[in-house]
Amino acid sequence: MSKFVDRPRYACALGGALATLRAIPRAIPVIHASAGCGHNLHNAINPGAGYLGGGYCGGLSLSSTNVVERDIVFGGEDRLREQIATTLEIMDGDIYLILTGCMVEMIGDDLDSVASEFLDSEKLVIAVHTPSFRGNSFTGYELVLSALVKKYVFKTSVKVPKSVNVLGIVPAQDVFWEGNLREIKRLLSKLGLKVNTFFGEGETLDDIKNSGQASLNIVVSDVYGESVAREFEEVHNVPYITTEFPIGAIATEAFLNNVSKALDLDESLTQSVIKEEKSVYYNYLERIADIYNDIDLQRYAVVVSDGNYAPAVTRFLSDELGWIPELVVITDFLDDNQKQKLLKRFENLESGISPVVKFDTDASSVKKYIAQIWPQNRNDRYYDAFNPAVVVGSVFERDLSAEFGFPLLTLSYPVTNRVVLNRTYAGFNGALSITEDLLSIIVAGR
């Protein structure tokens, strides 16, 4: 029996596709869906992603067919033709992607046929099937990129040495996506690589168009982006590797070593970069060593997050911050193979800790799992309480935080209680940021 979703931590596939295009300059979405789909998704994604904003030709300015009952009965293809033509005339972009909602997919509108009618247009029009029954935000991200890989990326047999693409970080769904991509790009650039992150600072459509020249695709996720990498490999003969989302010195060192090995880079350069980064990183951490020990800032932790953040944050808390993550709840819809991949990330932590890992989409289940892993106080004379502790999750963990009196750090979608600009939690700089944030919520009342 399928598990129900209480307060979903993602949008539908259409929402993920819209958020992905929001991150690509001069890429214009044309929604072919019922009235209200675009508006409602913007109202979910904008605040949930730390107040992301609508972007260029997005948000409340989204182009949409807004199909009504007549279009559902007689077909919405004429309405779509009209909307595409009007959008090409009014909205100044370089590529236009038709994104679908559930209703038009159910009645069987032929998007690809309509899109092909605009082949003579100066601008490329691509159809992407993104109804909610195909998946959630992560699926929408993969559907858009797969369409671009097949229909937009320039095919060439020439590969640029030391050129890489970064996949697996989903705009908006990863609230800190832009800062995370910036940090990963910074680190890889220090290895002498030309880095294409598709989204973020300075990236353009030309970077996507020429991404088939890369020597390697780096999927910074165990569960997201690999299907796009396989598409790249099949269509453009670009090999790929998958790595854990890196947070902290241990994970980031492993990440850089994996990339270096895959590209057969100069080992001495790689170790020099790692040494330099660790020197700066530990110099900053040294500053908080006294207060950490003097007022005992070690904590138990409950981590509630997606397949990227949950293992990465847990390893960082356990192996670098010295905390005790007792419970991890991964909130994504995952198949058995994906679950096994993630479970391996919790094995052999350097601290020796073995957290209880649960897969559950129901936000209300976390309290139940705490009761299962920690014996309740039954007026025992001596009781070892699950305290002090910190919850790392989303705004949906507010009730849990309030009931147990645990401070809450929100880093997983939805994050509506923080405004996020260029903050990062990835790499060395991201580890310093998460350390600042975690210790700040503990000492905030002093």
C-alpha cells in the first residue's frame, strides 16, 4: 500500500520544471495547463525556497494557456498554438519550453506536433511532458534537463579536456542551490577545471548548448540527476561519476579526490588544493573551540531532510562537529535501489555512531520515531533524557521543535522562515556556514 504524503516537501513535476527554468537566463516557460496551476506553484515555490522570487518572465508573469472546460472537451491544441505565438511575440527569450499540467496530458493533447509547427521560428520551441503524475520537483528538474540534452545541446565528437558539468543540485528544491553551486564551482576551478553548473552565477544558455563538449559529468547526488547523466552519456558520449553531496572537510576532500581520480588530474595539485582549503577551514573552526568546550555545545540531533542533505548533514554533525545524530528521516519518494544507496552513506561513520534511518514522507511520523528509539520517562528515579538536542529539517518540524523544546535549523525545503540569497552549505565554506547557524541558534538566548 502506498504511503500518503502529509504536508509535501516538494512541488509536482511541473513545479520542479518551472523552478529549473527560473534558474536558466532567457529560458521562457509556456505552461499548458488549467487556470491557476502556474500561480499556485509560484506561491508554493517562492516562499518555500527562501523567497526565491519570480525571475525573468516567471512568477506571476508566467505564460499560460489557462485551459478551460471547452478546451478539455474539444482539445487544447488550438489554444496552445495561440499561446506559443503570442509568447514568442511578447516575451523576449532565446528558448521556449512548453510544460504541461495534468489535465491536458489526460486528454492527450499532442504537444510535440504543435511544437514542431514552430520549427521555422527564429527561437527554438521544445515540448516537455511534466504532469504531476510523472513525479515531483526532482522529476521536473530531470525532465527539463533531459529534454535539453536531447534537443538543445550541440552534438560534437570534440571533447574539451578538463571541462566538467555539475548535476544533481535542484534549483529551489535545494533552497541553497545557487550558493552550493558557486562553492562547488570554486573548488573544482582550483583543480584547473572548466566548470559548467548550468545554473547560477554567470551561467548562460550557451553553457548548456556547449555542455556536450565536457569530458565528465559530475552528479553531486546519490539519487538525483543520474538519469540526465545517462542521457548525456548515450547522446553525447560524456561519461559520468556520482558522488555524495559534500559538506565539511572529510566529505569535500573525498569529493575532490574522486573527481581528480576520474579525470586523472595531477595528484600533487589536488593535494595542494585540499591542504590549502583545510588550513583555512580549521583556522576558522579553531576560534569556536573554547566556547564549544566551556559551555558544552555538543548536542543530540534529529535530521529530517531529502536524499542529498540527510546523509551529508548527518556525517558532518557526527564526524566533524562531534554531535550525536540519533535519528535521520529521509522524506523523499525513493525506490529500493535508491534507499540502499543512501543507507550505505550512514555506514562506517568515523565517530562510530549508527543513527536510526527511516524513510517516510509523513511529517507527523518523526515524533513517533523519537519515541521508538528513546525510552520514555515513566517516573523513573534516574532518567537519561534525549536532551539537549537540535532538529535540522524544514519549517514542517516547527511543531516537533516546539513540543520538545529543541532549537530548529531549517535547511530543507520548504524554508519559509529565512530569506536565502547566496548562502551555501556545500564544501568547506558551507560547513562553516552550517556551524555558524547551528551554534548561533543555541546561544541566541544568552
